[in-house]
Amino acid sequence: MPSYSDDDPTGVRLELEAVPAGSPSAVVARQLLQLLTSGDLAPGSRLPPERALAERLGVGRSAVREAIASLEILGVVQVRPGSGSYLRGGTSELLPRTLSWGLLLAASRTEELLEIRSGLEGQATGLAAERATEAQVRDLKKYLDRMQRNLDRPKAFIESDVRFHTAIAHAAGNEVLADLLQTIRSLLQVWTERGLSTRAQADDAYAEHAEVYEAIAAHDPQRAAERMAAHMVTASERVLSADHDHQE
């Protein structure tokens, strides 16, 4: 349990176990999650600086930075440039979501998460081809066109990519499926961004999405699912390559 100390500028004394050498940032994130959901930190509390966390856990600052980035994606903390990282909500708001966080923080199992995502994306795409309304098909085309206009702007391209996939999930008409995909997509966000950093990668991804769109617009569930499955193969390869390069 965290406690308070006058010699810590954040008012929090860290009672965290050292992380074994070579452990992924997910282990650091889980340690921090235990600290944040212990009930002793008030909403808006500032976390100790990266340096202090890294020293206490016996890891590099990059691992702490990655862990905080994951917690920010999950909405647990808010990072304020030049100020620090802050706890977003109270324990009553955070604890009901710990099951989802347990899955999301299993970053060492990226490949397994990619397998799950691939299956769910294929299912969602097949359903979308059956159920998508004309308005939903137009939305997909809108996001596809945005991807094409931003082939040289990785951040904008990825944002349109995410919206395209989210629109497919909603067009499938199954909100549980959409929520599951969003959960997995949130964890993989960091790696997805690293796997789509060049124009060549964006060109390939755009072409794959265009084929998925055409199948959905034609209301061809089998072809839509097949095109998404093919896209997931190459997309997963890009993510795993980014993950591997980062750990070297």
C-alpha cells in the first residue's frame, strides 16, 4: 500500500517491488496499477516522476514511460506535458475496470492478442457486410478517403485507420463485439503506431483497407471476411516487427 512521506515531492512513498531484469513494461504497468487502485490516492494525485519510479523498480526510464503510456491509453492516468502524470479517477471508478486492465496490460502476450483480434475483426467484417446500412457504408468510404489523403502523415493516417475499423465493428450490429475489439485495439495502439511509420507501410495498409471496403460495399460477407483476414496477417506482421525492434 502506498504511504506518504515529507521527502517525496508527490507525497507518495513507493512501496513497489523491484522488477526482474528484462521484464517488459507491462510488469511495470501492473505494479503501478496496484498502486493507483489501492485506495490511498485521491483523484488528481500526481504520480512520482519517471526517475523515481525507475529507480525504485530497478528498470530503465523507457520501461516506466511505456507503462505510463499504456495506463494513459486505458484512461487510468493523464499525462500533462511539463507537469507530470496524474490519477484520473477515484477508486470507485477504477476498480470495476481492473478485469479489462488485466487483459490490456498483458503486453508480453502481444502475439496472442493479435490472434484474438484477427478472429474478431474477421467476424465483425463478415457481419458488417451483411448488416451495414447505406449510411454506414458511406462512413467507411469517408474514413478510407481520409487514409488516402494522409499517406504521408502517419498520425492522421492511423487515426483514420482506427475510425475505419471502429465503424466496421459498429456496422456489425454487435456492441459486445465492438467493445472487445476496442479493448484489444487500445493495448495494441502503441505497437500499431510503430508498425505504420513509413509511406510504404501506409500504401500497403491503404490497399488492404480498400479491398475490405469494396467487399463490404458489395455486401459480400465471405469475401469481406477473407479480405480482412488477409489484412490482419500483414497488419499483425507489422505490429510484431515493431514489437521485436523495440525490445532489441
